Amino acid sequence: MKDTYVLIMAGGVGSRFWPKSRNNFPKQFIDILGIGKSLLQLTHERFQKICPQENIFILSNEQYSGLVAQQLPDLPTENIISEPSRNNTAPCIAYASFKINQINPLAKIVVAPSDHLILNEKVFLEKIEQALSYVSTNDALVTLGITPTRPDTGYGYINYEKEPKDGVHQVLRFLEKPNLEKAQEFVASGDYLWNGGIFVWRVESILGALAKYSPAIFGLFEKGKSCYNTDSEKSFILENYPLSDNISIDYAIMEKADNVYTIPGEFGWSDLGTWASLYEVVEKDEFNNAFSGHSINLSDTTNCMIQIPKDKVAVVKGLDNYIVVDDGKVLLIYPKAHEQEIKEVSKSIVNTCGQEFA
């Protein structure tokens, strides 16, 4: 356990959960499941079962450093890695990897999003342990692949070799979000997994891959080797981090490397990327309504996702298949079938009404 480290990615804005998720308080900090804990807190708790708390780092935009510290008061402050600009996942993983390498060059690293739901935690942690065991003796970049349960167009896919070797499967290629016809083909073939963005590797393997496939990012952060975990780290990062390429770890490394493997798993995973995906996993009443709030009066209403503040009363009649969200400042009433439009709707509201609605 002492050589295992976890990087929890917590810098996103969760724009598809607007208006509940806003720029100043995005979804990873919200008790979106209504259980008294945010998604970040649940993720942090989960990984404490595989490594000491001092080996867990939270990667987030500096805008959210205070929120991270508030929600995880026992986490050492030096374990909150603040990004001074939004440059996607490759730069922040590179930064954190150099930092961890200075602490422990034998480190094995798990990278995971902060805002995903895992219903079967036991199986999930078993898959993580399997990946950690594999990378401990192999120069490999491992990604956990999620066995698809439906032809979903909202996820990227992993095409993989069906025959395992030493418990892992060679990744043949990554594919971007497909149209419905392609997604149906992928699921029917059995040769594809959902890409959940959960990675496991040795620190030397990811640094080697960065040097080979993303030399500009590697070179930029290598310049700070003498600064990491010292008083000069912050000034180096403030000056240099914004200069890094704006690119995901998938594009920068995973789609180029030839030592990428996957471990398929079924552990009740959802990226909770949309209101509809949340609706799928929360408890519903006899009329298939999922609701959260102090007092709600429903009549002739079915298949709806309703969230209101605890100090409000909602009276809803005659709706079917709608999203109803009141965050106190914005009221959203939108057909669930058209929720993909919400991100653009939120942008138009911000343009019309101001940044306070972002």
C-alpha cells in the first residue's frame, strides 16, 4: 500500500448538470445522490481502502482549492494540487506524476475521476488491485474498461483483444463517442468496452510515455524537477503550467502508446454525466419519478427527474419524462428526451443574464 498513490481528478465544471452544477460549485462537490456526501467525498472514501490518505492527491483548478479543503478536512493541504489554468488532463497528470516521482520513484499510480458512481465497490477495488499487481512487474499503461450494458452514444469506446494474457487484454484502439448505429454494432460484437477514464500505471511508465509521445509537456514539467515538493513549486507552476498544451491524456498518450492494456469490469459504473444518467441510478417511486426535496406534490406525473431545495414546495401535474430542477436562482423545466440541449441553453442564459448564472 505504501507504494500506491491515487490522483483524483476534480477540476471539471459539470455543465450538463446545469443549473444544479455551476461554475463556482460544480457537480463533484454536490450531494447529487441525496445521501449527505458529495461525489468527491465518496470517491475519496473509496480509495482510502487501497492506500494511506497521505498518498491520495486531489487535482483541481485553483478556483476549487477551498472547496476541496472544506469537503476533505483531514486531507493534507499539500495533497491538493491546484492547476492555475484549465489545460485538460494530460498536463495535470504530468505535473502530479513528476511531483509523486520526487516523493517515491517506485510509485504505482491510480488516476480516477471524482464524479463517477460505483455501485459495486468490492468488484471495482478488486479490478484496481489486479491492475496494480500487473503494472508492478510490467511496463504497462492499464485502463479499466466498463462492460457496456446498452449502446450508449455518450461514451468513448475501447476496442480490445478478447483473449487475455496474464489477466489483461491488449487495447487495439480507442474510439470517440459514436452515433447510435455504430454504438449498436460495438455492443453487439462484444469486442468493445466503455472508456471510463480510470488508469493505473507505474510513475516511471507514465513519465516514459510522456517523454516519448508528448515531449513538449514532458520537457515543460521536467524543468521543475528541483522545485517539486519545495517552497518554489508554486511559483514554477504559476509561471509554466499555463504554457502547457491543452490536451487530454487519451489524445496525448493512450491513443499513441503500444503498451496499453485493459481490464474489463462490471461494477455498477456511471459517469453521471447527465440528468438522465442520474435518473437511471437513483430510487424512483411507483410512477418512475425520481425526486429530491422537502415537499413535493405530484399528480398525473410520470418518469420525471425532480430536484428542488429543501425549503420549497413543488406542485407538479401532468408531466411525463421531464427534468425539473430548482437551484434557488434558476428553475429548469425541460424534456428529458432533449437534455443534450441543456449545455447550450445554459450558455445562452449566461450570455443574456450574466456570469452569475454560469
